[in-house]
Amino acid sequence: MPDFRTLLVRKDPDHPRIARITLNRPERLNAIAEDMPREIAAAVRWAEADDEIHVIVLDGAGRGFCAGYDLQDFGSGRTEHPCQQERWPYDNLADYAAMKGYTEDFMSLWRCRKPTIAQVHGPAVAGGSDIALCCDLLVMAEDARIGYMPTRVWGCPTTAMWTYRLGPMRAKQLMFTGDTLDGRTAADWGLATLAVPPAELAAATTRLALRIAGVPLPHLAMHKLVVNQVMLTMGLEQSQTLATLFDGMTRHNPEGMWFRREAQVHGFKAAVQWRDSGRPIPEGDEARARIAELEAELRRRDAAGGG
């Protein structure tokens, strides 16, 4: 088995037909670090190669499933990285290549021939919802939350799974508002396979996994391929290409750059609070004017030694 920095990967000791992959950055609510997407893909390859394993269960350590990309540093810091280019004009292809790589790693959960189940407690939000929705099935605690709040500013879900899982009207509702759903509502809407009381989450997921694990591997692979082919025929890959390009645009257009500067000056939590409050987000010329003010403040801090 490969070594993992951000995951715990093992066979279930009581049920060896079940592989368990745990997102393991509990101190950061399992936020997505640079290594995590490729480690998820490596863990899936490991489970694929073991013919005893019939089902893969993905969960999160600690207080939640996954709080999205780890933006505490990249969102409010002064760090250059492939998905927020500021030392040169925005290179959409460089951004696309970086984000498409993450998306393809998450999609290993969808492409693999074995069924995958996301077991969600706490938040599965922003990039964390991308990971959860790349799994075939979704079992949620009733009080868990799933959604993509950065659709309000600074993000577009690159996996584009919302429409394929919910249909266009519900997907538009969530993309237009950035609202999250609790587990009960996600099940009512057909997004979650099951929603159960938090204390019953692990047992309910295991029961479902065991029910599936009794089916021969070739049958599971064929049935998964048929359903996945329907989604491909509907245009999933084309939707992901467009969504990944748009994700880069949302981080580099005036509104996205305002959000980043707001986070750098006032802190990431303050910027998120504005984003999620429903307060109008500066756009166009107003955003450009605010960017100029915020950048002037950053220059003053640099001159004063404030970093």
C-alpha cells in the first residue's frame, strides 16, 4: 500500500470486502491540501487492485467530512500558487491544468469499477461536496451539511455534478444562492441515498455497503458502467471542462479579486461572512474601486512592516 499523508486507508477489519478511505486532516476539518486529491486517486487504485474488495466507503476524521479547499493560507495569504496567479496576467490554461488535475483525481471515485459510498457527517462543502458527489452513493447524518457556498463569489464546482444528481432546477437554486442542505433535505431532494440520525450513520453505511458487497464484482462493474455511460452521454465531461474554466474566471475577475483582497486585508473569515450573509457583493467598477483601496492598504502595511 502507498504511504498517505492526508488519508487513512485500510480494509474493514470485520468486513474485508469493504475498503475504508478516511480524509485525515481533522485539525483543518479535512480541508483539501495539495496532496489530498492525488492521494484519493492512489487509494482508489489500491482498492481497485484488490479483488477481495467490492465496495469503497469514504468518510472524514473528526468533526466533519470535508470543509473544502484549504483556503486559510491561499485565500487570505500573500502566497503565489497555480490557482491564484498574480505575478503575471492570469493564465487560464495554467489554472485549468491545475484544477482539472484535482477534478480528475476526485473523479477516480466515479470512474472506478467498484461502487463508492460517501459517509458524511458535519460539513461536506465547497470542494468537499465535489468529493462527496463523485461517489456513487451518499449516506448523510441528518444534521450534516452539503453545498457549494463559493458559487456566490470565487468559485464554480469543477466536477459539475449538481445537475446530474439533482436536475437543472434544484441545481440552479443551489448555484444561484450558495445555500447548503442538511441531510434530511438532501435525502428528500434525492441528493442523498439515506439520511439517518448521527449516532446511526456508521452502522447504516456499513449495512448498505454489505448489501452491495454480496454482489459479484463483474455485475457491480457492469451496472456502474451503464449508469455512468448515461451521464457521459448527457455531456458530463463537457460540463466539467466548462465548469473548470469558469472556476478560474471566478477567482480572477473583478469580483473574485475583490474577495481575495478583502480576505487579505480583513481576514478570510470576515470575507466569507460577507459572502454568505446575502449582502450584495461588489461587482464591476465598484469591485475595481474597492480592489484599489484594499491594495493601497496592503502597500501601507508592507511599508510599515506589517507583511
